[in-house]
Amino acid sequence: MARLLARDDNIMPAITLNIGNTRLAAERGDITRERVAAIVNAANVGLRGGGGVDGAIHHAGGPSITAECRKIGRCPTGKAVITGGGKLRAQWVIHAVGPIYSGLPSDAAELGSAYRESLLRASEVGARSIAFPSISTGAYGYPIKQAAPIALDTVTEFAQANPAAFELIRFVLFSDADYSVYFAEFTRRGARRE
Ligand code: ADP
């Protein structure tokens, strides 16, 4: 058992980067299990739930999240709305709508906006810890090697501009391949292993 844990730790160490008082972190995992104040959902414009992380969050959080989403109605691309966390450990779910990848320059602006808007929704309710999935890089087709630096740039700028807003901003990657992209991006920015 000890050997197994040690081996897992070697393969998938969490990685962190401090931006003032805010700790940025990346880890491999399932976002529905996160113990943070707010988790972010990669939602669609109609807030209808669906596959991928969206389906997993609606399933794990239960019907109250779906009902709140129905009441809100829609959320434009690049924006984010907030609901309660239902049965999740997180108190809040922030439903952010990333772009469907097209290859146009507007993709990057919309993706950055989805991250920034999520941080704004969380800070409005006083959530000081937040976990993000990799928005738009599943069904929406955004190449994760392009998306990861946009995600990191956006949250870094936010943490620099709002140093008291968050204690922890964590990226939760669902596959080894996605995590290794974030790991490399964190390392490039001077991060250390935990
Ligand atoms: P999008 O439509 O925005 O591309 P997807 O849900 O298809 O959203 O994919 C976004 C990312 O979320 C993908 O990298 C996918 O692997 C990941 N993902 C799926 N389920 C989970 C989960 N339970 N926790 C964290 N990430 C997840």
C-alpha cells in the first residue's frame, strides 16, 4: 500500500504556484468531489446539463442544481452564472460557458472571459476557494495546450488585481494527459511540486 501511494505521488504530484496570498494549484481528479467553496461547471448556453463534466456535476449535485439552472434560463458564451451546490461538498456551482473552438481569435477572448466571470461570481458571494475543470477542451474541442496558458494567465491577472479575493484557485484535470499539460505550464511559470 505504502509503495503504491508513493508511486502514485511520484507520477502525479500536485503542483502549486503562489501569486501573492493566492495559491494556484493543479491536480488530477474528479471535480465533483472537491472540498472547496465553489466548483466551476463547463456549461452550455442553455444551462441544460449534458455530457462530460456538466453531466457529472448535475448528477452528483442532484435536482436542485438543474431546477435553479432552469429558472436562470440561459447564459451567453464567455459569461457565468451561479447556483447552490445541492448535494455536493461545494457550497456553490458556477456555470461558465466557454466557446466552441473555431480557430478564430475570438476563442481566446471568450475562454479568458469564462474564467474571469467565474472568479467574479465566486467573489460576489464571498467564496475564497474555487476549483476549475478545463473549460472547452472536451466536447467543445479547444486544444488544451492552447487553453491552459489562457486559463493560467487569466486567473493570475485576477489574483494580482484582487489579492484578497481567493486563498485557493485549483485546476482539477480529469485525465493524466490533461494534467501533464497543466503540470508543464505550471513548471514553466516557476511552480514547485507539493
Ligand atoms: P466542454 O463542452 O466545455 O468542452 P466537457 O465536459 O466536454 O466540456 O470537457 C471539459 C473537460 O472536463 C474535459 O477535459 C473533460 O475531460 C473534463 N471532465 C469531465 N468530467 C470531469 C470531472 N468529473 N471532473 C473534472 N473534469 C472533468
